[in-house]
Amino acid sequence: MKKLILNVLFLTASCLCAACGGSSDTPEPAPVDPTPTDENLDPQQPAKTNAMKVYVHYMPWFVSPQSSGVWNHWTMSGNPLAVDQSNFASHYHPLTGAYASNDEAILDYQCLLMKYAGIEGVMVDWYGTQQKNDYPQNETNTRALLKAVEKAQLKMAIVYEDATLDGLSDKQGQARSDMRHLQSYYFKSDSYTKVGDKPLLMCFGPQQLTTAAGWDYAFGALNTKPQFVVLNGFSSRANAQGEFLWVNPNPDYSKANTFDTYIAGAMPGFWDVYKQFGQGNGYTTYDREDGALFQRQLNAAKASGLDLLQISTWNDYGEGTIVEPTKEFGYQYLKMLQQFCGVSYAQSHLELVYRWYVQRVAHPKDQRVSRAYTYLNALQPLKAEVLIEELEKI
């Protein structure tokens, strides 16, 4: 159900400007002081009535829509996205249009949406450090995401795709090198998720490194062995401390108490385009039931009494599991997460974040844009809206 070579795109500022009635030729207004000194503008996290920490599984593989000759997940080919999006490889379309996963505006927009939905952070699908296929671009994008997560003071955990070790003569050696890289660039971040004093490391499998000795060797490069959590049903392939649930219409929590760490799972539905786009036969479709499937899964997760929940996914458009706002279902799933997490925000706050994003693209050099982000990040949406309304009148 996972693809090893995937990527995606970026919607140009001129397109968004046209969509919102603006013009790229409009003169920029005079700068506005972005740093008032009479208020606390530190990043804040919303109060929640539900103690369960909610993460979203995040795909960092999207490249710009103009990309040609490299794998582009928006098209599931090496072709750029057609102007009319006739080759768009998904049944769903993000409100922003197709984007690039290293675009700062997109990443800030996504992190703000997560914050106002009560989401703790991201669990990132990570391909390691091999210099082949689109792996280097995925790593670059993940580093960019970490910066946005740190700025918003959200959290991040890595979900290692050990399937990328397929075909290597020294799988353990590559895994050890990948672990060393994680320690150097991710585990040390204050935003990296810890279980106790250990960094949380998840694995989508294991699929290639399938012995406890192999993982012990890989972890031997680390100062602190991670809290290692694998896909449900795969713990016998490694000396893992836990498991996490993946897309399943009827999640089973019967084994949750047999592990130190068990991560609940919830999905909104599953409707892939793999067969349609020549990428295999595809998988079983699970209807979204207009949100009813997701609500049942959220209810089951809450009833489990577990500490952590992973939503699968934020943005896997090819499999149709996204909760990111789309043209087809709007903010429906983030509204449901607002209610599940017990935050005091509503759809209007999510819409405000989108309005900020539109102005960020239209007027990237206007200091009111960065000031509005600061207000939103500090959970002062009313002050942010004043600035956004000013920008919308340009």
C-alpha cells in the first residue's frame, strides 16, 4: 500500500492571486511594524479537554507542478501537472491546489491548520538517506517541515520506510547510517517526540530488516536507543517496544496492553487511484460515509484509553486518506478533530488560516503577512484577522 518513488507540486502565486481577485502587478504597500512590544507573541498551543495526543501521518514527497522528468506524485509519472488537471492522480484536490512539500507558505499554513484543529504534530513518512530516486528530495522536504514544526512549536516523529533497503547488499549498514542521520538532524530537536527520555521511532514494517539482531546493529550507532514502534502485527520481526495501527475499517485494540507503547489509528476512508494510473491493481475501497467512518474510529480510539493517536493520513492523495482541507469535503475532518480534541476553535478559524495563506502567496513581502502569522501562531486570531482584512482590500 506504500509506494517508494512518489513526489508533488506547487501552485503558482499568480494562479492564487487570480482566484482571489488580486493581481501580481499590484504595488506592495508601505511596510508595517511586525514586532509590537506590548504583547506576548510567543507561539501557544490550544487548551484541549481530551488528553489524547493526536498526530497526522504526513507525506513529504510532493514536488512542484512544473516538474518534468522526475517522479511527481500528483501525476504518478514523470510528467508535470496539466493546466486543466486532467492528469491529477487523486479523487480529491487540496484547497490550495497542488503544492510542493518544501514550500514555506504551504508548511506554515498546514502547521497552523493543525494547531487550530488540536493536532499535536506530524508522523512523517521517511525514506532514509540513500542517494537514489526521489529520496534526497524527500529528505530536503522533511527538513523544511521540521523548521515549520519548530516555528509552530508542534511535534514530529519519524516513520521509517525500511522497504527502501530492498536490493541492498548491506541492509544493516544502510539502516545504521540512516539512524545516525536521524540522531544528528531530528532526534536532537526540542520538537521531536519523546516517550519518556527516548525519541519515538516508528517503522512501516519492518519489511526488509526483519531480525532483532539487525535492528540492534542499526541502533548501535545511537547514543540513546529509540522507543521503537512498528506496524501492528510486525513486532515479531524486531525487538520493538510497541505497535501502531494503520488503515483498517475495524481497528482492533485487543493487544494494546501487551506493549509498552501502542498507537491508536483512525482513517477517514480509502479510495486509491493506483489501477487507474498504472501503479498496480489498487486496494479495497472504504467509503467515507460522509464522515461516519472517521467518527466511529475516533470513538474507538478514545475508548481505548491510549495516549497517542495517529490519523492516516494528512495528505496521501493517491490513496484518498487525507484529512487536509479539500475542494470535495472542505474542512469536515478538521472540524471533527476540533470536537474530538476539545479545542475552543471552529471552522471559521480554519478558514482564517486559509485566508492568511492566500495573502501569503499574493503579498509575500508585506510585513503584515508575517505579523498575521505571528498572531495566529500565538493564538490571537482576532488580531490576525484585522491584518488579513487589510491585505484582502489591496
